[in-house]
Amino acid sequence: QVELVESGGGLVQAGGSLRLSCVASGSTFSSTFSSFRMAWFRQAPGKARDVVAAITWSGSTTYYEDSVKGRFTISRDNAKNTVYLQMNSLKPEDTAVYFCNTNPPRPGSWGQGTQVTVSS
């Protein structure tokens, strides 16, 4: 049963913007999404999957990895079971597959991710 579906990735030039979305569904999230802390992760080829940004259940507190501070913004809409990642001033080093999951991540909930490619 699909639980997390990411979308919004693509190919963009350096300095451009993308907005990623992650919709949560299924038995785990259908009625309890608002109770979960959520996060965006990314994985570049040959590298580990690392957290990029995180948000509390209410959205009142957020966390950003140092390299994306001031450029990325995480938000959520609990009524839509959706978490977003607005990415501005993109750099080639942001190229990766982006995933969402709970924070800490549920191993069985990883989706397919969405590819973000930033050209120089």
C-alpha cells in the first residue's frame, strides 16, 4: 500500500526554483498524518540519504541542514496530508533524489522519491 508519494522534481538551471510535494496516504497516515513530525531527505549518487529539512506536527518549528538554510522552506498542510519543500536559488550540488518520510523515518514508508537535477 503506497503511503508517501513525492512529486515536483525536474531539471532546472542553477539559480532556479522548484516546489516539491509529498502526499501521505494509506493506513498509516490517513487519519494520523497531523501527529507525525515530517522531513525531506535527499540522496545523491554514491552518497548516503540525509535529512534536508524537518517540520513538527503543527508546523511551528522547522529544521534545515546548513547548506540549504535561507534557500529551502519546508511547510505542511495537515488537511491535505501533504508536506512541501520550496527550493530557491538552486545549486548543482542540490542534485539528488528527494524523499519525504516521518522524522525519524519509518523504514517501510519510503516512496520512490522525485529527481531534482540542477544544471550549471
